[in-house]
Amino acid sequence: MNEYNFIYLRGLKHAENTVFCVENGQKSYYDPQFGFQVPFSSGQQVKRSILSSITENLGENPAPTTFVFDVKDNKLSEGEVLSICNPNYVDQLLGGWMRAVKDGKERTVKRRSPLSISSMHPLHPLLVAKTSENITFDRSDRPEVHKVTVRKNGHELSEEEIEQLLGGSDRSLFRKWIPNNYRATGLFVYDIAIDLRTLFCVSTNQYEPEISKEMVEQLKSNGWILSKNVFGECLVLPKEQRDKIIPVLAKSLINWRITSNQARTFSLMETLAVAVSDNANSLAAAIRAKLIDDGEKPKAKPIIDETAGADLFVTLPCANYIVTESESADALQKAEAKLIELLSDFDYENQL
């Protein structure tokens, strides 16, 4: 029997005047205890960043996805997004899938990801900030190069009509104002739980199928090993392929970065500390904050605690923000090595 079934990881990152999301500015949520909005990055965004790092480091393409559209009254409408549901693709094996075809034309198959990933959220609400600024998209320095189009009721105005419309205004038509652009700064944590029981194992149960019968046979022919875990019969990825994925998985869980934020808001988002344990509670104690009441207003102090029971790895930049004596230049390499050790020691083929 294995001594542990889960590996828990907490990472502490520093973000500087950046944006975690492009679509609608900086994401935030309301903290009810301290009464203000705090910035965050969604777990889905963190997960996608990690999976992208894995496929890039392995030199592999992500699994193909089919986007289905319906035509109604000569107009396109959104349909299903269909996964290939093939664990031979590493992003599918680690990221999970669901394929539910409209009108029940196929049997639904789904696999829960063995990686449970939190949002990247504040270490403490008082240790982050959300700021706002107004910016411009400005091309006023080359008015002879760029073009201005003004439409009224769907029709383009002539230069004379534009001049008449502007009248005595000094407004520039080569500059667009973009108000209320939010930025995030501070100390953020993310938490990951790795379910080793399903990490490299795919269930063959056809009552709640993860894969089709055809895929079961394909995996067997590709050398996957028939075994059992607590969930029933399963197929296990061969050791040779596991040994290829494990170092890349360990590296990506620690060294991922958000790749979808805007270039004008680039931040190193450096990793300050990593805690690893088979006990989730020890992570919350190893990297935490302490609320301090100094008589005026509450403050929060970030704390790195090596006595909390987790394996703790502290990088040199951490000393910029937290008093510590244990920082080292090779902290992240040591954290990777610890993860590789824990991931490799688990007996995937003989769980029962």
C-alpha cells in the first residue's frame, strides 16, 4: 500500500502592477471581512498556464478540440465544444475532459482532472492592492499616416462634415481614451492537490465511462497496463512514459506563469516560496499571514514558517518582502527534486 495518496503544494508569488485577465480588466472579488475588492486569477487560468507549460516543455501539441456551430435562420449560433478524450495527449491525461454531444447522439464521457487547482488569490487581503488608471490608444503623432472614419446612421461622413461636427472642439480623433484600467500588486498564493490514484490511471468502468470501449482497446495496444485502484479497474500509463512526464510536471507546477496577460502590464510574477506536503493543513501554516492590530488600523505580516510540518523552499527574492534566513539560489530546483521524488515513489501499478 502507498503511504500517501495526495501531494499538496502551495506557491507564493509576487505580482507587480500587472493584470491577470485581458477580457474585462483585472478580475476581483469582494472580501467580506475587510470590506473591499481584492484581485485574483481564476483557477482555470492557472490550470491552463500550467498545462501550456507542460506541453511546451515536452515539445508536444495540445489535444485538438472541435468547436461546433449551428446555423439557424442563416445565422451562426454557439454549439458544443467537443474534446477528443484521449489520454495519449498529456494535457488531456492531466487536465481531464468532458464530451457531451447534443441530442444524445453519443454517450457522454468525462474524466475529472487529477490536479485540483485553486485560484491565485491574496495571501491576505491587506497584502495586495488594486489600482486604477486611465490610458490612451494614441496615434496623434502621425496624423498624415493614420485614418479617421466617422459614421452617422451607418454612413461614413466626409471630411467637411467631420469638421462641421467638431466645430470649435479641440478633441483629437487619433486618440482613444480607455478609462478604469485596473492593476494588481502584492503577494499571492495558489494551492494544488495532486490525486496520485488517478494521475496516470484511466478508469475502464463503462457505467460511468472516462473513455470509450474503442479507446480502452487502443490504450491496451499502446502498452497501457491493466490494473486496479480504489475506483475499480483501470489502465496505467507505462513507466517509461511516466518517467518522461514527471520531471516536466514538477517543473511546470512551480515555474508556470500567466501567459495571457497584456504585454503592457508584464510582471515577472516571481515565485517567492514553495511548500510541499502530504498534509494540506501544514501548507496553510507554512506560508501564511498574521493579522496585527497596532491601535490605528489592522495590518498583516507575511510569514514563512519552516516548523509547520511541510517541506519549505524559499527563493532569494522572498527576502525582499518577508524576514527569512533560509532563502537560497537553488530553492526552486530543490522543490522540483522533492516533487519528482514524491511523484516517482508512488506505486501506480499496484495500488491495491
